[in-house]
Amino acid sequence: MRNKIEFFLNGKRTEAGPEDASLMLADYLRTRRGLTGTKIVCAEGDCGACTVLRLFPHAPGTDAQNFLPTNACITLVAQLDGSSLVTVDALKDGEKLHETQRAMIACHGSQCGFCTPGFVMALTGLVEEKLARGETRVDEREAKNGLTGNLCRCTGYLPIIDAAVSMNLAECSSLSERFYTQTQRTALEEVFSKSTLVENESFSFFAPKTIEEAIAHLARHPETRILGSGTDMSVVHNKRRTTLSRLLGLHLISALYEIREEAGIIHLGARVTHAEFRHFLKARVPEFARYLDVFAGPQIKNMGTVVGNIATASPIGDTPPAFLALDAVVVVRGVAGEREIPMSQFFLSYRKTAIAPGEIITHVKFPIPEGTTDLRFYKSSNRKDLDISAVNLAIRVDWKDRERREIRDVCVAAGGVAAVPHRFVRTENLLRQRYDLDAAVRELHSEITPISDLRASAAFRRVILENLFRKFFREVAP
Ligand SMILES: Cc1cc2nc3c(=O)[nH]c(=O)nc-3n(C[C@H](O)[C@H](O)[C@H](O)COP(=O)(O)OP(=O)(O)OC[C@H]3O[C@@H](n4cnc5c(N)ncnc54)[C@H](O)[C@@H]3O)c2cc1C
Ligand code: FES
Ligand code: FES
């Protein structure tokens, strides 16, 4: 058992005890390490000024061996355990600027400069991705997508996009060559092989190697909170100044990174991020992959777990309606063993789920929709990128006879219209009996209790829901 957090910071082996481990990474870099290149603006994961690049070698998936952009303002230092981190301060190689830095200067991509390190790091993440694929140019669309997690108040975005598309990647070598050497690789494998417990009077972070140890720890310390990647928990911590004092990290449990398809069923482990899930879904459930394009920005998708999005049980979370429509099942483990909770029985009331104290979600599973099925997910938010839904809607229809409008099975679920992600059981029953869209819309309205808040009024939510519902049937059965 280790008693520290171990990682590489700009190529140097680094250890953190409980005092440092309990800090947000951006604060740690600036105040404890004097690395002030990383800026803090929103402290909520929204603006990207704090973007750093992190490689976590043990996460399987597409970009696992890449340095990925993540937000330092909502990452606890404890979460760095087993990672290699690069900050903007180390980007320059000797006297030579990184190509992203050169391009930003050449295209006048900076004015006050507050956002600039974050843009440079997000662009460098894009460069790393491109180099891994052997590509030498970034096009405008890729640049815009890659920068959806970054905001600038001064220059306007055009010079920054110009910088991105002007980069000559033949001039770049991968950061892995400098910051993920064989020595590091071996050292991080060693870190990953042992549990760690980092604690003092006010903070405790336990990261076990097995799910059994995790369950035993929760039984001994019921006040412990499970930490996914903190993209929800750390925002609440920063905003409301709540303390994250006793945490269980699952990052050393290899089995939880698993994502696989078996006999038409997808098994999605609790540590799989949105970026990894999206990549896996592309060929299997393309509609879900497309929907995840407008989920947060790259930094959050690289960090946040899909299971965290379910467990947090937000009524406006984007994946819960999708999983409801797919008839997913949540698999949990506790001292009494394993049990399966159908997604339709998972959300009990506002932010309350069917997970019992001491239980951990190990994975979620769902069937891949068959050929006779139409599946659509819709998201309506005030801003296209990096925004939380006002309303979202997921519909799956399995046709008995599409021409005659006969439905074998249907599932309708939405967020933003009730205290929980809502499944429209009465509307579904009506549609199974008869294809009468006006009657179905009346039923739809009778099932919901939307509220007015800063995202949308209750009346607007009703209009959006009805329009998206009608749009679905117009698209699939014109
Ligand atoms: C800038 C920004 C943009 C965002 N955009 C979106 C968006 O577009 N759509 C959207 O839906 N959400 C969005 N989110 C919310 C957030 O990113 C997601 O909810 C994310 O998936 C949460 O995962 P996590 O691993 O970070 O969870 P954490 O914050 O670590 O945990 C969330 C909750 O889940 C619990 N939990 C985690 N893992 C387990 C487990 N294995 N077993 C039991 N409980 C567990 C934790 O205890 C906690 O209560 C955004 C957040 C930010 C900061
Ligand atoms: S400071 Fe804005 S995302 Fe971190
Ligand atoms: S240059 Fe000022 S915020 Fe971007």
C-alpha cells in the first residue's frame, strides 16, 4: 500500500501528501509549484483557461496514450495519481516555441492573454491527436470543435482559428517523446500496481486496486463519497465551497475501464470517459456518438465518466434519457453482492437514485438497437456547445410495420421536464395501441411537470418537448 499520490509533472517525478492532494490542481500549480502559466478564470470547467495536458496510461481507449486536454480548476491533485501532466510552462522546448505558440503569435491570437495558455494547450491537445493519426494539418472544422471548451473575451475567435489552421504539424514532435519516456512508463506501471491511502485529520483519499477493497472501505466509512472524475463534484465544491474530505477513487481498478460488445450487448465500465464512449459508439450506435458531440467540450469529455453522468442523477443530464430509451441496466456491487437495476427504476426523486449506501456502480449495459429500430436523441440548449440542456429527448421506436404505422415497441424519455429524467410510460402505451400523434402529444403533456428557471420557462420547455417529439415522427415516418 502506498501513502502518497505519485505522478510526473512536466517530466519530473512528483509526490503529493494529503495537504497537496486535497487541492485543486490549478491552485496547486500556481501557489505550490510557481507554475503560473495555468490561469484560473471561471473555476467551473467552462472557459478552458486552466487547460493542461494529461496522459493516464492505464485508461484503455482511443487516445489513451495521448496527452489529452483537461481542466485543472476542477481536478483534484489526488486524481493525478499514475498520470503524466504537462503544463503550458513546459511547452517550449529549450529556446524553441511549440508550433501552437508560434502560430498564435504569428496570427495575433492573443490580446489580454488571460485565455491564451488555455487555447495553446487545447490546440496542443489537437496536435497530439493529429500526430497520433499521422496527419499534418488541422482544418477549420476540427479547430472549431477542438476549441469548444475555451472562451476568449478579447480577440474574437478568428485569429485563433487562423492560428490553428496555419500550423504545420510536420514541425512538431509528439509531447510523448519528451514527457512519456520508457522510464516514466515503467514508473507509472509501478504506481498503478499498488493501492494508495493519503490522509490527515481533514482529508482522506483511498484508491484501491480491487472492487472488493472499495466495497469494504465504503462499509467501514459510510460517509465516504465515490469520486468519478469530479466534473460534477468539483464544480459544486468550488461554487458552494463544500469540502471534499473523504473520497474513494476508483482509478486503479482495471476492470472498470472495460468497454466491450458481447452478443449485441454493450458493457460500459464505470471509469469510461465520454470521449472513449463516443469513439466506441461511432460504428455501433452512431446516433449516440453524434449526440455526444454536443456534450460539454473536449476537456470535460476527456475527464468525465459516463457513469458519473448517470449517478449524479441530474434532471437535465444528457445521457440518462438516452439510456432510458435504450432500456439500459445499471449494475451495482455492495457487501451483499451484485444486483441489476433497470434504468427505468433507477431515478427515484430529485437527485436520488436506487443505489443503496455502500454500493458502487461497476458498469452499465444495454442492447445495440436492431435494424428495424429508429433511434434519435435531441438536445436543446441556449448555446450549441458546452451548455447544459434546457430540454433533451430520446425516442426509440421498433416498427412492426412502418408503412402501416404499427409499432412493436417504443420508448420515450426526456430531461428538463420533471424532477428526474422522465420516461413517458403512458404515452408509450398509447402509441403501442394506436398511431395517433395528437393524442400522444396530449398524453406527453399530461405526464410532465416542468419548472421555470434560468435556462427556460416551463411553457418554453413544453413547446420544445412537443416540437422535438413531432420532429422525430416526421423524420422517421414522414
Ligand atoms: C463545463 C461542464 C460542462 C458540462 N456539460 C455537460 C453536458 O453537456 N451534459 C451533461 O449531461 N453534463 C454535463 N456536465 C456535467 C458532468 O460533466 C457529467 O455529469 C459527468 O459525466 C460526471 O462524471 P464524473 O466522472 O465527473 O462524476 P463525478 O463528479 O466524479 O461524480 C458525480 C456523482 O456520481 C457519483 N459516482 C461517480 N462514479 C460512481 C460509481 N462508479 N458508483 C456510484 N456513484 C458514482 C459520485 O459520487 C457523484 O455523486 C458538464 C460539466 C461541466 C463542468
Ligand atoms: S478556469 Fe475556467 S475552465 Fe478552469
Ligand atoms: S485574449 Fe483576452 S480573454 Fe482571450
